[in-house]
Amino acid sequence: MAKKPVTSRSGRFFKLAGMTASVAGQYAGQKARRMFRSENDEGAQSESYTRMAGQIADTLGELKGAVMKVGQIASQTQDFLPKEFSEALEKLQKEAPPMPFDVIVGQIESELGKPIPELFEYLQDTPYAAASIGQVHRGRLHDGTDVIVKVQYPGVDESCDSDLKQLRMALKLGGLLKMPKESVDQLFGEIRERLREELDYENEANNLRMFHEFHKDQPWVLIPRVIPDHSTRRVLTMELIEGDHVSKVCSDRYDQDTINLIGHRIFELMADQLFRFQCIHGDPHAGNFAYRPDGSIVMYDFGCVKKLKPEIVEAYRNALNAALDEDYEALDRYLIDLGARVSNQPAVDEAYYAMWRDILIVPFEQEGFYDFADAEIHKQVAAKTSTVFKYLDRFKPPVESIFIDRMIAGHYWMLKRLGVQAAFRAELEKYLHGG
């Protein structure tokens, strides 16, 4: 039986405060036990982290809202949390238990000011999708238009700031934040800003219109149209545009040529948003994209959109060019411009940059094509993550470009799951040299 959702601010506060106290107690106990060991027992520490992370992930999943969204972001930003925590949070990407339908109906009727039968010919009670700050239901308007209705969970927006403070305290008292305070302030500031935008469905409606305009010359990009008189700050009604989830793109309906075409279009989408529009779709997981056998790509969920500063885009372009040219002295300078390198620390060893370049450059250096189905870049990156500690004082989380990194990582996984075979070097060069 589903638990009654915690929607009141006081209820959420006490739930998070209890989690924080428990995590802090476990961390203190772990530190005390370490004092009596002759050497650091990594196995015991890992077990303790796993236990704490599991408790935090369970609490965030039950509360949904801002804290669950932060958990999802944290699972993709593994450079500032122990791996046990990132792994526990990954399930928040996949598991979002739905809210009871009567809660959803109450929210829609409160926002739109009319009973459901007046608003819709029908509204399905089973969610079409459930996520961290809201869920989606399929319906039909009285004029016959098939729609999806995105409904924000009650209480989520009012509790956003206090939720974030509690989560930050839990991570700090659990010894899980491995960054200087300044970096933590920046990171949580960025997350708070994106969440504020994502909690405003009127903002998302504007984003949908903006991306329609961006992609107006690309008929293969399909973006739902907003139904304004059925939409408010907490309810967003859009036309239903269906496509196949990545898991349904199979060989009998999609031949390899079509899959490769979709792969090139995914790259074009990503590069256009980064270098031409300087505004990116910031939540690129598999549930936010769908595909059609004619090679079309459907894009969903425009709550998390990041407008990029022109100087950040230029620094990103320069850093990529320097890496491709193996000019590591220049790369070091551009990473400072990007906010990823601490400017008053000595330059980083060129061999360190060369190691990462050799891992990440592979899809752009292949003769013929690169087969993403066999890609193991993520494994190679994971294997080298420990080398970061050698230069911990010289790097900092690149807050301005963190959503660029999320976008690239998300699209890498889509290309891999689709099994795309493609060579992207020529396309990349076009964007890097002002094309």
C-alpha cells in the first residue's frame, strides 16, 4: 500500500531532520571507531557510507520534490560525493513512485478552478509518468485533442528552500561533502536557481515556445504545443506527441541506417543548443526523449533549461580546440576561464591532461565510424577517477558548465543504448570553428 504523501512543510522538515540526525550519529560513530583502528578500514567506511546513502535516498524518494531532484543531480555529479552515495541516488533516476490520483485531481481543480469533467473529456487515473516534482496524466480535451497533463505535487514549491538547507546539512554532518564551502555554496546556489525555474510551469511553457523557435527549421525535432487555457504555474497541459522510448528502438522497426541518422541528429541537437542557441535542455535522460522510425526525435520536459553565458560557451569551445590540438598549456588557461581550475594554483601536469584527452577523444578519432554500442568510456573514466585526488586543490566543480557536462553525459548514454555507429569529428570541427 502506498504511503500517505508528506506534503506539509512541518511534516517534510521533521522527516528530513530525523534523517539528518541519524546520518550525523552514524558519521560520529564511524569517526570514533576509526580512532581505535590501527589503519583506516576502507571496507567498514564503505559499508557505513552505503547505509547512510540508502537511508538518505529512501527519504528523498518518499518526499519527492526539491530534495529528490537534488539527489538525481548528485547521482550525475559524482565528483563531489563518495561513490556509494552516488550509486544509492541513481535509483532516484529510475524509481519515482506515483502520488494518489485524488491528490492530483485536487491540485488540478484548485489550479484551474473547475471540476475535472468540465476541463477534460477524460483524464486517466494511472500516471503516464511520475517524476521528482510532479507527474503526468494522459487525457483528452472536449474538442478531441489528446493531451498530457503535468501536475506539480502539492507543497513542493513552498518547501524548496528549507528542503535544500536540510539536505545540505545532512550531507555535511554525514561527512559526505568533499568540497570547500565556497564551491558548495556555488553548487547549491545553481541547483536552487534551476529548481526555482523548474517549479514554475509558466516558465516551462515559455521554454517550450522558445525551443519551438530554435528548432523551427528542423522538422525532425518534435516538441509538444502548450494548451494555455489549461495551464498555470503548477499545471501544464500539452498536446500528446508520442514516440518510442529508447528501449523500444529495435531492429525490426529501425534499421541501422535510421539509428545512425538519429545519432547524427542527437549530436546536432546537442551542438546547436550549446554553440548556436547558447541555451540547453538540462535534463537529458532517456525518459525525456522518444524516437520515430522516420528518424524524428521527440523532446519532452523543458523545466530544466540552462541559458549559458557567451564567455562560458567561448571558453568551452577554446578548451575543446586546445585538447584536440594537444596544446595542454592553452587547455589549462581555458579551464581557468571556464571556472573549472583554481587560478592561483600551479599549472597541471600535461601528462594528466593527455590521459583524459586520450580517453574522451576516441569517438572523434576513429577511422570510419565509432560503434557506441561497444563504448566503454564511462568505465575508463571511472577507473581513473581516483587520480583526481592528486590535483584536488587545483580543480573545482565548474558550476557554470555543470549542466553542459550533464547534457553530454546524458546524450552519450542515449547514443550507447541506441547502438549508434557514427563519426562525429567533421561535425564537431564545424561547430568549433564558428560553423
